[in-house]
Amino acid sequence: MSIPPPLSELKINKKESGFYEGFSQTVALPAKVLIALIVIWAAMDPQRAGQVLSDIQNWSLEHFNTYYIYAVAFYVGVCLFIALFPPFGKVKLGTPDGKPEFSDFSWFSMMFGAGIGIGMLGYAAAEPIWHLGNNPEIIMSKDAIKALFASSNIALAEGADVFAEYQKQLAAGSIAAIDGLVIPKTESAVRSAYHYAFLHWGLGTWATYSLVGISLAFFAYRRNLPLTIRSGLSSLFGRSMEGPWGSVVDIAAVLSTLLGISQTIGLGLNAFASGLHNITGAEWLMTTGEAPGPTTGALLLSLAVVMLLSTGSALSGVGRGIKWLSNTNMVLSFSLLTFFLIFGATMFAFELLGKGIFSYIIHLPALTLTVWDPSTELGGWQTGWSVFFWAWAIAFGTFVGIFLARISKNRTIREFVVGAIVAPSIMCFIWFTFVGGTAIDLELSGAAEGRIFGSNLTYQLYEVINIMLSPVLATLMSIMIVILLLTYLVTSADSAILVINTINSGGEYSPKTGQKHILIWGIALTAVVGVLLLAGGLRAIQSAMIVGTIPFTAVLILMGVGLLKALIRDNMRNKQSGSS
């Protein structure tokens, strides 16, 4: 029985004149209204809005932890399968004789800059340091000590340091040593710290981005369908995606993109303002307390600078502003990495990298599929770290996926997976071992004297620099990091604006015909980040992002199923054609 030809046309109603000329008003207008309502609601009562968002976030993470974990496992499985299965891996996302629009270096630079550059700078030192103090293996070690105490009739005072009491009882001869304990902030916790750092910045995150990218590139460049999210569902729902349901999917994609990039920009603004404080020492830039963080005023000023630059870059298009910025931040990134390669804990980092990758691969199935009860301490850790990261990747994946598809025409699926999943994962591992490994070495050796442990997340990289270098050199290095952050922020923001307009225009957006829409969405993104900062800072932004990912997680699952169905049917058509 012959297989019918695939759908090669998906009509999206667009205005032929007026303000929305070239745009789908049924997508663009409702998306703007929803964003406006969010901004107005948060602006009217920031504190109440922040509390509501936080409550919804806590509820969603507690009840959807299994949903997020297995969804990301599915994304990884689909991407690896289609790359490794020969008939699928060699499929070209374009025409048979087509050539990629961008060089490999520019392609990788744009992909990396838009995809994860800000998060990498923010977390490269901070996450390994954090996991060194607390991770699931440390929690399980704590539980083992408590069980031993209970069996030995040793009372543990409420709030007591379990590990300190263990050492005390061990020295007194009251108990026998427990083999394989992982003690926080010691060498025994280093391996497990990197288990979870690699988990969050490895295949799971990049597969989420790439599933969207491969799906859209396949349907856009092989089926000639619009470069927008609804096309990724066309093999499942056919022409029904031309109507209201298709518009609903694209509106959800716009909201997901805006909220996902808001989280990334919020993190970058915190790191940017922290860097300005490290350079200038201006007191108004930072709050006071045990772990000072950027003030709201510093964040809003940084936001204004970033959005002015990013909107201007977006007006110039992908081939000019975004490409130039991406190449620049890649050069600066390698310069910073080279500094840590030469002057950091080099041999320690190489050991971490080799052992860490091997251990990550061996433990990947368990790391990916294990789900703990969110009411337990282990489940609370997983909810606050892994589930949060997966929600962030899903929200951010809409934007990154469309952007990856936009710049990846005429590359094969296998090439896409290697370039957009494997290579970036390895690059993140290198960053986390050389930057984070240096931070860990400084703390374990005593050189840092707890200064890195005591800093807030976005200041820890600067604290590492301050410890390693003289004040003058530390200031110069901080200036380079701030410039690098600025290029990442601008690249991410202007790419997101272009992606939003691509969705709103049914995949056929051109900056030359839609510059007013660039300005509108630049203002909208600025307003969303600004009011959420007022409503509770980075935590409020995180809450809003997570709330928006719940339905879109299912959309990505359907995109994976739809891509598999399309590839299988194409392969069957090719076999029938070859035998006839």
C-alpha cells in the first residue's frame, strides 16, 4: 500500500496591509495583550504578584517533577536515536545541493551565544561550588549517619551538624566508620558535585533545544512549511494547524520565548551588575548582608543598557549585528577560558574533565531517570535544581530551537546533533571543570578562606578572579568578563526579539519590513523583565518562567513524536520508490 505524500503547505492567515502587514494578527495581537496584562498585573502590586508567582512555582515543581524529568529523558532519546539511526541521521535539513549559510565557526558561535553563554558564565564557578556543599550523595550520606546514630542509640540534637557530630563520635570510638561517605565541602564531594553539574549542562539541556530546532528545520526546509512551532505538529494534526489551534500553539510559543529569555537575561543582569561593583566598588550597586547581591536600581539600569543595544542589533538582522556579536563573544569566551587553562588549577581540571565525562556517561541513565519524592530532602534538592533546570531548558528551548533552525539550513540531522548537542555539552564540561575546578581548588586548599562559598551565585566568578590576581589585574579581568556578559546579553535578547517576530509572521519575517515590531517587542521584553525584577528579582522571573512551561512541555513531546512519524514515513516512501 502506497503512503500518501506529506503535507507541503500550511496556510497562515496574514494581513496584506496596515500595521500588521506580513504578520498573523491572530497570533501577534493576543500575545501582546497577554504580555500587557502580565506587565500591568505585576506593576500594580509587585509584592503580591511575586508571592502568587512563587506559590504557583512551588506547587508546579512539586506536582510536575516526574513530568519534567521523563519529558527531558524523552527529548534526549529522540535526538540520539535519529542521529544514530543511519537513514535518519543522513537526512539533510534543506535541498540536496544546498550549502550552509554560515561557516562552522559562526554557526557554533551564534548557537552557543544564544543558547547558554549567560548561564555558563553565571554558573561555571557557582554550581560546582554549591554542589560541593550539598548534593544527593551528601544527603544520602547524612541519612546513613542518622541511621547509624539511631541504631547506636546516639541522640542528635535538633539543628546539629550531622557530619561534625559523626566525626566527634568516630574520634571517641562510639561508632565505626561508614565506607563511602560523601562529606560536604571536602575532596570526597568533588566527584558527585560534577555528576550533577554535568547533568544540568549536558545532553538534557541541549537535546531540549535541538529537538525544537531539528523538528522546525525539517518541516521548514524539507516540507516548505512555515518556520514556526505549529509546523512541528503538522505530521500529527495536518491542516488543523492552519486554524485557531495552530494560533494557540504559536501564542504559547511567544509567551514561552519571552519568559524563558527573561530568566536568562535576569541571571545575566545580576552577573553584569555584580561585575560593575567588582570594578568600581560603588556601594549603591550592591545590597548589604551576609551574601550581598545587586540592588534593584543596578539591575534596572543594566536592563536599560542591554535592551537599547539589543534592539539596535535586532534591527540589523541575523547576518550583521547578531553574527558580529556572536563571533566577538566567542573570541572573548576562549580568551577567558585560556586564562583559566594557563593560570587556574590546570592539572586538577584535566583530571576532573576526564573522570567527570566518563562517570557522567556511565551514570547518565540513572541520573536522567531517577525521581525522588518531592516531600523528602532528596526530592526537595531535585525540585530546586534538576526540575528547575529542565523547566528553564523547555522555556528557553522555544527561542533557541527556532534560532537554531533559522541558522542551520542545509545541515544533516547527524551534523545538527553533533554541533548542537555533543559539542556544546563538551564545551560546558570544559568550562565547568576549568572555572569551577579552580574555585574548588582555591577553597579546598584554604587559599580562598571561604570567600567563594560565602559569595552569592553571580559574584563567585569575580571572587575567584579577586583571589587569583592582584587588585589591578583583577579589575582588568573583571572588565573583560563584563564586556563578555554584555555581548551575551545583547545576543540573547536581540535573537529572542527576532524569534518572536518570526513566530508572529508565520516564519517569513524580515527586519526590513517589520522594524516597528522589533521596537514593540524590545519594549515588551524590557517591561516584563523590569516589572518582574520589581516583583521579587530573579526569583519572580524564575517563577513566571516555570509557570509558562507546563503546557509547552507537552507541545515539545508532540513535536518529537511528529518528527519521528515524519522520518519513518519518509523512509518508507524512499524504500517504496527504490523498489518500484
